[in-house]
Amino acid sequence: MRLSSFKKFVHSLGEEELREELLRVYTKLDEVKRFYKMDMGSEKDRERIFAKAKSEIAKKYMTKSYRKPRRPRIQKVNKILSETRKSTILDYEMIDIYLFTSETALDFMDEYQFYSDVLVNNICGTFEKAVKLIKENLMEDDFKDRVEGIREKSNIVREVRNRIREIF
């Protein structure tokens, strides 16, 4: 169904029918529930959801062995980021998640002396998304310290440092 057809359908409904339709969509689709939970929920609810996302991301970078570290689960991290982005209402929350992902990946790279192109692309990609949102929302002052921290941490690998400096 096209957007224009959907708009015609919505305009054809009365106020009571619209309420019934919205309630039906809310009960059927988890994405709608998640959206309204984020939109109408309290600040604590949103903080809890983002804290859970951060802990899930951090778990994907954990490993038990320093001698032979497990590869970070980048695809799963990207899936978590994608799901979080779908339910996010406020951009500053997503900026925080993107910067957290870059910081965590850099810490993993430094602590375990682990290098891979996929990890470098993940760090630079999430950092670039964060910087883009920061610039769109004019929040440079709010995230300046964290961005500078990532720039400092990126000195551990020349390629990462150069790409981070190109981005910001």
C-alpha cells in the first residue's frame, strides 16, 4: 500500500474508528509498542532501554582469553544498533549509543591488541554516524569531550587515527 492510499484510508475513518484502528495496530505490532514506549515513556524507561542496549553491545566485545581473544561480534552489534535506531525518538540518545560503541571497540582493540578491518570499519562507521547526528543537531559542545577522547584513543592504530581525523 502506498502512502497516498494510506492517507486516503485514514481520512475516510471517523474519530472513533481511528482510535479502534490505532488500538488494533498497537496490540498487533511490537514495533508500534516499542515506539510508543519510547515516545510516551518516562526518562527512566528510556534510560533503562539504552542501558540494556549498551550492556548488550559491551558483551559482544568481551572475551575470556588475552592470549587468543575471541573476535568481536560486529554483525550482532550492528543489529543491536539498527534495532535501537528504529525505536529511538531523540537523536542525542542515539549519539550516545554510537559513541559508546566506538569507545568500546577502541578499548577492545587496545586491551587485546586485536586488529581487523571489520573492527576498524565498525569504529569509524559508528563514529561517523555519531558525528553526523552531532552536527545535524548542533550538539558539538555537549559531546566535545567524548569525541576528543575517541580521537585520543584512536592513536593506537594509525589507520584508525587517520580515518577518525578525516571524519572530525
